[in-house]
Amino acid sequence: MKLQRKNRRALALGALAVSGALALTACGSDDTGGTNGAGGDSTTASTSSIKCDDAKGQLLADGSSAQKNAIDAWVKQFSQACGVQINYKGGGSGAGITAFTQGQVAFAGTDSPLKPEEVAASQKVCADGRGIDLPMLGGPIAVGYNLPGVDNLVLDAPTLAKIFDSRIKNWNDPAIRKLNPDADLPDLKIQAFHRSDESGTTDNFTKYLKAAAPDDWKYSGGKAWQAKGGQAAPQSSGLAQQVRQTEGAIGYFELSYAKGMSTVAIDTGASAPVKATVENASRAIADAKIVGTGKDLSLELNYKTKAENAYPMVLVTYEVVCDKGNKSDTLPATKAFLRYIASEEGQSLLAQNDYAPIPDEIIGKVRTTIEGLS
């Protein structure tokens, strides 16, 4: 036992030596994570206080690519402290939920709460329990664009809806000019990119369009893209890459994937257009309500907010886990990892990767729920 404590102390000290470089190295192989200058030293977690308990071995997980940059940062710290290997694929929310309901992963990430049929499917792998949604991070869905010479583009929900439904096809369209009277908009075809895979980001993006522009977005929504035309790319990293390399392109993805890219400010009806920032997204997330039942903590977001400096196009990413019936060989590591990422230290890592922490009232309930997992 003494040797074990010494080994954990040595791991913790080693992690402290590298934690200062976390913001530059923890954003995944896509090199798309960014910093917004927020947080300072408080965003670097100290592995010495991570509670490992009986965590050991490997954890397999899959799901939301929106949260992968955050997961990478969390895994770096947790693995240094506890020696547990965590393989998070980030194949998209749809892939994650499928893997979870088939019993292939210890937990899944999703940007949309479980549907009733997915809850029913989870009961087959969660003995005497069910899958539950634990909100773990939030942030803005940025609309990135590649339009040389135009740095401060403003769009509203109706115009976005028409662009992504292939009804506005050129960058000097009158609707875009009206919102950007001082911009030198080129006579250039719009290349609108959407996700090719099932995605919670798509679900939240289209929920915003449906709520804020109901006359212009007639699709039912969901993880699969439904609108006409456009071009497709897989996962958030693939979508961001296409926008970066295609002149005239526009696409939607989490702010952490928009590093070095121009993003759209949204005209919500407030006194000024609202930029996609962590702070502005937090103002919208704070207005969310818990609508889940039992131990499920799924949230309802207000996509139609007109509050000053509230960025309306936001998502919350959930970790999906069994409330009861988790596999005995992975439960200790699953609880330890979820406990860490929901902790004050874990949440403090989010701002430097362009994510928003979950409001205190909600994350407190998440922490209580994690301790009761069995």
C-alpha cells in the first residue's frame, strides 16, 4: 500500500511538470483546439488531488466529436494521475450512442439527450438500470466561414436557414448585404458544408434554426442532415478542415474547432450582433432547465433568447452512462474519470479549450449522481 501511494505521488508530480503545456498539446491530432485567453493558471488542473480509488485498466468510449478536444485534455491529466488508459474515439454522437446501447463502451458522449427508444435499448446493457444523460460541458456552435477580406460577417437565423437550405447561393445576395452594409462582399458562390455523419452538433444547429427561423426552416431536425444541397464532411474536424481549405465556404462546428478562422456574429434582435465566445454561450446555457426524470439530467435550452450578449446557438454535451448495472471491471475507472471531469478542477480546464463549464447548480447535481452510479 505504501508503494502504491508513492507511485501515485510520483505520477502526480510528473503531471505537474507538463501541465503548463496542456493548452498547446491537449487538443488532439487535428490541432484545432484554441484558447481564448480566459482562466489563466486556474485552468490547469493539479493531478495530485484527482481521486483514483480503485480505477485501473482501460476504458473504451465513443461519441461526440464536439467534446473531443476537452476529453483529450481531461484524459491527459487523469491518466497521469491514475494510470488508466482511456480510448475515446470521437466518432460522433450517433456512433457513440450505438456503441453504448450495444455494450461496446463504458460511456458515450452525445450532444443531444437520449431519445426514448435509445433509453429502451440501454436497458438491455444496464442490468436493472438505464442510460442517463450527465451534462458535462457546453459551448457555442460557431459558424465558420472562408471569405477573404470579410472579417466581421453578421448573419441572422432566417438568412442562415436559407444559406444552408441552398436558397441563398451567392455571397453578395441582398439579404447578406443588408446585414453587412459596410462589407465588401464578393460575387462568389457559397459553399455550404454540413455533417455527413449523425451528429448532435447538427441536431442542435438545426434546433436553433427551427426555433429562431420557423418560417424558413421547415425540416423536423435530428442528428442526420435533412436540408437540400450543400456538401458534406465527417465529424467536426473534417467539417472545419473543408471550410479552411475552400474559398467561399461556410460550416458549423464547436468553437474549439474554429481556431484561426473567421466566425459569424449572430443578429438575435439584441442591441448588437453577438459573437461566438465562451462567455456569451455561458449566458445562454445559464438559462437552461433540467427536464430529465429520475437520475437523468438532460437540459432544455432557450434557442430564441434575445438577451444582451447571449449567443443563442449553443450545445451541451452529455456523458451517457448506466445509472445501475455498469460492468464491474470498468465501473471504478468510469466513476473516477467522471468524478474528475465534473469536479471544479476538471471544469476549470474547459475555458482554455473554448468550452463553457456547466453552471454550478447543475454540475452539483451531476456530481451527486456520479457518486451513486453502480
